[in-house]
Amino acid sequence: MAIAYFGLNSIHDRKKMTQSELIILNFTEIRRKSIKLWKGLPKSHYNWKPDDKAMTAIEMIRHVLEADYGWNIIINKGDMTNYSTPWKNRPFISLTDELEFAEPYRNTFLESVRQFSDRELNETEIIHPGNGDKKNLAKYLLRIGYHESVHAGQFLSYLRAMKINRPEIWA
């Protein structure tokens, strides 16, 4: 299914978006809002967490960023048996450092998504290695966006509990 949208200049810029373009647009908007939230976290609060079993704020950021590496393996039907993340044993330095390190993995993930045809998105079956759930690729990708959105909501509650002004993400 192609979605119509209007370009910035005129009705003549109208074009159809493929499913993969629409999914990437969604991923990009979710990440834009996540980064806006993360930038509201003072470095002094990187290690704050609501309880002993929770991730720290910076661990949550890293969890979201490093997920792109794993998602890319999964959607390309790679082997997750001996999964190891490039972040393993990497110290937390700063949000900027985390974002810079994650950028090539994010770009690789988005490029993988961009390569899928509408047919592949609707007919390829993905089995999530953590729980064995089966979904078609398009639905699986939408769940990936949901994963990051849930963590954005958690992060908002972290900021609220820390009594830190929360960035306006709805603009």
C-alpha cells in the first residue's frame, strides 16, 4: 500500500511513499523525539534509576541505541546464537559519545529497512529470538518502533521523578 503525502513546495511535489519509506519516517520521528528527551538529562543524573532492578537513565539510552544492531541482524535473518554487541565493555562517557558510536549501526539498520519491497514486508516471516513469536516483517518493524516509544515514556517518567524539566516532544 502506498501512502500519498504533499511535499513542501506545491501539489506538483506529490509522491507515493512505499511501506518501507513510511516505516523509516516513523523510526526517524520516534528517534528525533527520543534524542530530544535524552538531551534533557543532565550528566549528573546519568546513573539515576527509580529502583535497584531498573536500568539507569544512561543504560536505557544505550539499550535503545544498541537495539538497532540486534534488530538489523534479526530482520536480515542472521544468527543470534552467539550474539555480542559492539557496546560490550564500552564505558559510558556522554550522550554525544553514545549517539556518535551508534550512528553507523542506525544507518545500517535503516538502509536494511529501505531495501525491503512491499511484498517482502508483507510476506517475510520473522521469528523473534527472545520469545519465538512469529510476525510478518512489516508488523515486526512496527513493534521495533513501539519498543523505542515505550522507553521514551519510561524516560519521561524518569525525568519527572528526578524533578527535571521535561523537553517538549510534541512540537
